[in-house]
Amino acid sequence: MNKKQASFYQRYPPSLPCSCKICLYFCNRPGWWLVSEARLAIENGLSQKMMLEFSPDFTFAVLSPAFKGNESYFALQLYSQNKCTFLHENRCSIYNKPFQPAECRFCHHERIGQGKKCHIEIGHDWNTKKGKRLIKSWLSLNDLRLPPAINIF
């Protein structure tokens, strides 16, 4: 774990396990990985379970767990109600793994309102050279090209 990642985990420590309605609601929407976590997920054979989400202004993108049915593609609103691809019978299949998304580790019913800061900071991690390199690699792995109107690189 690098110094930057360790600092992130200090600011946004893992929450206690919970399966209350609020926490399960958080699990419906895939949380974001840090770049290093997404790289580890790819190394563990999960590239086919990811999707590429674009920032609202299309200046950067983030690899995240896919919505069910939206794997290996760009995040589409059409699938947004399908829940996270790793959510099975109200349990996360990658819970407590080293590649569980940082945002998922942090979010919890006791931390309402704090998730936005975490989300924004993770977005900053992706809007870097290392984030863009990983996205290029993932696009190649999945034989995808960005639409011509989108230039995040």
C-alpha cells in the first residue's frame, strides 16, 4: 500500500459490517474503487465485471463495479436500477477483499452525508495519469473505444 492510499484509508476508514435497509440501499449503487483497487480487481480477473462511468462534464472517467447487465461497457442509465453486479442475495461477493471498492468500505448508515467527500476524492484519484492509463488498458482488454465526442485523455 502506498503512502497516498494509506492516508486515504485513514481519512475514510472501513465501516462496521451492516445489512440494515440504509446500508443495503448504498449497495444497490456500485461504489467507486481507488485506481490501485481497480488495478488489483483486474489482476484478480474482474475486468469483465466493470463498467466505465464518465463525470457529468466528461472531463474524466472512473472504472466501477458494473450494474447487473452493464458489464464490460460504458455505464448506461438503462441498467442503473439493476444494482451492483457483486450484490448477491443482499450480500457483497467481494466484501472484505483487498479490491473491495473504497467507497463501499466507507459508506455506512452512521456516516450519512460524509460519503460525498469520499466520492469526490476518489474521483480526483481517477483524474490522474495513472487513472487514465488504467482506463486505456481496460478499454483495450474489453475491445472498446471511446465515442468520438468524448476525450478524457
